[in-house]
Amino acid sequence: MLDNSDAFIALPGGIGTLEENFQIASWAQLNIHYKVISLLNIDGFFNKLLSFLDQAEEENFIPHSARQIFISASTAEEMVDKLEDFIYKPDPVAAQIDWSMGNSSKKCKMDLSLHL
């Protein structure tokens, strides 16, 4: 899903929807991707979640770069406009992290020996 999409659109849903959105958001915060999460906020379904995210940013629990990847719209037309205008501004510290694995077909070797 991550490799085959330009953005993520969430419709009103339950725990699974929230879990997927926050997983994608955490990957964006770590600069694994630079894609927006758009919440189709039908009848204000996501209002309290958006308020929570605003409060978390205001109280410095999440940086602005993490909050800004969530956009919302009450109609599909408004969402398309916001998606077209979205520009991601990554966190400058996290932007220095390289998550690439090079040749992903090679297995990573970990040194699990105990040194006393």
C-alpha cells in the first residue's frame, strides 16, 4: 500500500481505521514516506480526533510536522483540492535518518553476542 499510493484517504471507521492512520502517521514522522493522510470528515466524524491532534501539538506532545500530515475535508471535492495543494514539510531532525535497506533481498545480520 505504501509503495503504490500518493496519499491516504480515511473514511469514518473504527479501531482498525485509527490504527492504520496512526501507523502511516508514525512512518511519516520518521520520514519513511512523505504522503498526506486525508480524513473524509463526513458529518464531523473526525472532529474530536482532529481536536485531540491540535491539543497534542499545542502541548508539545507531537511536533507540527506530525500534525500537518493530517488534513480533513467534509466533501470529496474539497479533499481533492486539499490533496492537490498539500506540501509536506518534514521534521529537520528526522529527515536525516536513512531508512533504506539497500538491497532488500539480503538479510540483515545482527550481532547478538553478549560481551561482558
